[in-house]
Amino acid sequence: MLGLLSAPPDRQTAYVCEAGVGTDELLLQFDDVLHTARARAADGSLGQEDLLLLLEVDEKVDAVNAGPDSIWDEAALETSAEWRELRVTAGEAKAAFERSWSLDSGDQSSLPAEGPA
């Protein structure tokens, strides 16, 4: 879901057109993810750091929701500061998750090489 929220406006527009949904569907899908993340954080299967990343994205989702009626127009995906800020924050969260999960899985390729002993 963070991939779609952080995608360029043209990809988001293509998604809503192909799916036959409104732009609010992007936020509704994230709300489902956040609901699940909160439950997983409560049962300990999701770390607090990961939940905090999603809550930062949720703040930007709230900003979109508080925007004017014109924010729901597909053109607003490209022109609205709220959508732009949401894309940036979602992209940062996505990158942080990818780094974290890469390290958790034992992939050492993203770690700096150690120097001579």
C-alpha cells in the first residue's frame, strides 16, 4: 500500500481509473493497513518503530482528508500540496521498512563493508 501512496501522480491516477474508484480509495486502503498494524502492534507482532512510521503517514492522510472538496479530483493528485506531502512521507516510510526488513532477513548487502581489522 505504501508503494501506491508514494507512487507518482500519474500512476495513482491510472490505478483509480483502472479500478473504477475515487481517489479516496487510496486513503481507504491505507486505513485498512493501519487498522491491522495497530492490532499487530498491540499483540507484539509489529514493532513500535514500524507503527510510528505508519502513524506519520496517517498524519498526512488526515491532512488530505481535511483538504477542500477539490482535493478528491484526480487532477488534485498532481497539483495538491497535501497529496504531494503524503507521497513523500509514504515514500520515506516505505524506504525505512525496506531497510529494516532487509536487515531483519539477514541480507547484509545493504550494510557497509567492514574495514581491515
